[in-house]
Amino acid sequence: MASDLQATWAAVTALARTPRPDGSAPHSIRPLFAADPGRFARFSRTADGLLLDLSKTALDDRALAALLALAGVADLAGKRDAMARGEAINATERRAVLHMALRGEGGFRAGEEDASAEVAGVLARMREFTEGVHAGRIAGAGGRFTDVVNIGIGGSDLGPAMVTRALWTHAAPLRAHYLANVDAHAWEALRPALDPRTTLVLVASKTFTTQETMTNAALVRAWLAAGVGEAAVGNHLAALSTNLKATAAFGIAFDRVFPFRDWVGGRFSLWSAIGLSIALALGWEAFARLLAGARAMDAHFLGAPLDQNLPVLLALAEVWHVNGLGYPTRAVLPYDERLARLPAHLQQVEMESLGKRVALDGSPVAHATGPVVFGEPGTNAQHSFMQLIHQGTTPVPCDIILVARPDHAQADSHRKLLANGLAQAQALMQGKTAAQVEAEMRAAGTDAAEIARLLPHRVFPGDRPSATLLLPRLDPFTLGQLVALYEHKVFSLGALWGINAFDQWGVELGKQLAGPILAALEGGSAAGQDGSTAGLLGAIEKLWMA
Ligand code: F6P
């Protein structure tokens, strides 16, 4: 079995190094279009209205067949089904991975536990609370709540903040704010916009021990107490957590705690109680549609054949880019301002999951794993880092996310937005040859010496891959589909690479080391610190504390 896996990996990497039968390079894209007018139709797929176009990648039939063979030998489908059955596939933490159960489809179990029943109970409480807040039955010292502040970090912040930003409109029932960083400049910037008497505060933390969140929670609690009086603070607080002992110790009443279970990973938790700020900000119906969109993508992921399966195909394209062609990064470019925080959310979902150097059995992996993910909305990105993506030395595969119909009436603006998104993908793929540049410059009347001087700078190599995702419009359903698509892509990559995509031991060391350094900043000894850290502590002491 291990040797089958090695052989299929070898087949993929060999294909990526060998010229195609027509002599074209395995990374080239233009010849594939020249040879196949039907390429768009053959390399794009849809799932419930969401379209994925992989035709502007270098995938050809042979590469796709080799990658699908790899998916077969790596038992991607078997591993997917084990996840859905609630097996403890997060082996290092001995936990099931059941964010799919959160979308409200029945029948999920985590061992003896009826996960779906647990989810249904919490969803019912979240709905009752949300509707109570909106109706004014649940209110603060100043009456109806106008603002909700979610205090959380990482998965307890990025997903809900991204969704709320994507879908919030001025007609929404509440304003939502997200406080993550332990840097109190964040709280100081937010505080003047809030009235404690009409502000609801959610302390969102899976563990309820995270230093940043607990520090901010204490600051904000003190502000509430000063504004509404200690006796009324409880009416302004709720907790979203798996740690019911710690929420009680913090003084949050049991009926104000919305729990979830340890089979929900932080970065996959926006669908759980952690999403309460979404429901409060946008309304219950929007949250329910978000879950429905994710549920539709779950059904597609669980049911569609692998060669038609959007998350699987996106994962296979990534394997081709990372392991075949050696591209170590990827850019996420949503051509929709409302999705401005999607790259940040995906950075956690992908890099915290796939930034692993050992296989499930603890042996070093034999191949590269998760690429660096970054991004910005288009068109802003075009005026920033796209230069490197067009003409830098290493290709950066791009995800270009387009939304067909806007939710405003400015058709001219939207046409320009779409034209730019499509043009970037086209420019990356087609490039511009020396002959084209020369012809253009000649036509513009440039003399031969100047053409020779500028030509190399004005050539675009082309053959740079992008995957395009086209959403009919941006609404709760399609956003749910989109986010779940990336979650399942991450699962698929974990299965293909043979790593655990659901732990995150790499974040622990920094947390541990911060303890003694904090003690030194509090006036303790810096003994035992490395020379650089001790030197910096000394410099900070002179600049700040002296
Ligand atoms: O430090 C990383 C991490 O554990 C993430 O995985 C998680 O999303 C984040 O911290 C926040 O954790 P918590 O929800 O327990 O406060």
C-alpha cells in the first residue's frame, strides 16, 4: 500500500517534469487552449450554482488522471467518509472532526454522542436568544441592544468577522464589532463608538483560556460595570465556549452560555455557537441560510464523484501546483469588497491546518505541504502585489473569486470590477511575448534602440495559473457554500498529504515562551533568555519603563 502511494506520487511528479506528448512544457497553459476549444467546458464544474473553472491551470487530462489516481490510493473518499461517521480522525487529539454536523443535517454521531441532537439543541437556544434580542425581550440597562461586540481571536474571530463583513447592510438589526488583538489600541479605538448601556458582549473562546481573549474580556467587563453597574453586567454578557467550568468561573450565567463540543475545530467553528454574532448582526434567517449553503456543499462533497467534486478538484490542483510544479504560495483574490476578510479567514483555515511537517504516523513527510496563502480584494491587489505575480520569478497560483450580480445599482462599476478580475486571469495565463511587445512599441513609434532597451522589462511570461470561482451573487447561501468548499478542500489536502489537518501544535511554543518573557516585562529576571531577547527586553525597559 505504501509502495502504491509512493508510485502514484512518483507518477504525479514525473508528469510535472516531463514535456507533454505535443512537446509543450508541463507547466504551460496556452497550448492547452490552442489544442482544445472545449477546454473551459471540460475543466469547469458546478455545484448548486457555484462554478469552478480550472481551465486556466496547467492541468491536462493526463495530470488530472494521475492526481485522481493519487486520490484513490490515498483513500481520500474513505477518509472523508470516516470523518462523516465521526471517527476520531484528529488522531493526535483523539477527536472526531464534525463541523459538518453544525450545518444542521441530522445523523452525525461522535462515538456514543448524538452530535446532531446536541447541535439542534444549541441552535434552538441561539435562535431564541437572537430573536429575543431583536424583539427587545432580551435587553440591556439602556433598553434594546444596538451593538454586539465579539471578543475572540483566531477561529473565534476570523470566521464570524469575515461573514458579518460580507453580508452586513445598513438594514441589519445590530452593528457588530470584533475585538481580537491583546493590543489595547484595538479596544481604545472601538470604545468611543459604544454605549455600554446598549452593548451586548460575547466572549468567544473554545478553551476560554486564551490570553488575548481573557485579557480583553476583563477590560470590557470592567467598562460594562462602570457603565451599567456591577449588578447589571450579567445582562450584557454571553459566552460561546466548550469550557463550561471556565465560563462559570468568569461569572457568566449558565443560560447565557452557548456551548459547542471539542469535535469542532476553532477554525471550522463559525457555524457553531461561535457564529452567534453573525445571527445577532444579520438576523436568524441569514444564519440559517449560511448553514444551508454549507450543507449543500457538504452534500456535494460527500456525494459527487471525485472527478466532479469541487473541493477535491481544488485540492488536486493545489497538489499539482505545490508538489508537481513547485509553486510554494497561493493568492486569494476576491473581486468583491465585501469579501475583504476572506483571505484572512482562509489563511487560518488553510495554514493552521496544512502547515505540518510530519505525517500521521510521526514520520517526516516526503513532499511539501501547505503553501503560504495571502490575498486582498481585487482590484486593490492589482495596484499592490500583482506585479510580482505577473513578472516575478516564481509563479503564484491565484484563486479569483467573482460575483456575477451585485447588490447595488451601479452596473458600470460592477462591469469594471468583473472586467478587471477576468483580465487579470487572462493576463496571467496569456502573458505578452517579445514579438507582441515589439510590435506594440513599433506601432507607437518607438525607435529600435529604445525597443531593445525596454523589451525584456515589458515581456510577461504567461502560463501562470488561476482558478476562478463564480458565485451567482453574494448572499448567505452562496457564502456558506464558498467557505465550506475551502474547508473540504483543506480536508482533501490533509488526506492526500497524509497529515493531520485538525491539530495545531505549532502555536503552542510561542504561548509557552511568552510566560517567562511577560514575567520579565513585569519586573522579573530576564535570566535564561537568549542574548537577543534579553537585549531587546533591556531596550524596551529603557524606552518605556525607565
Ligand atoms: O492559538 C491558536 C488557536 O488555538 C486557534 O486554533 C484558535 O482558533 C484560537 O487560538 C482561539 O482559541 P480559543 O477559541 O480557544 O480562544
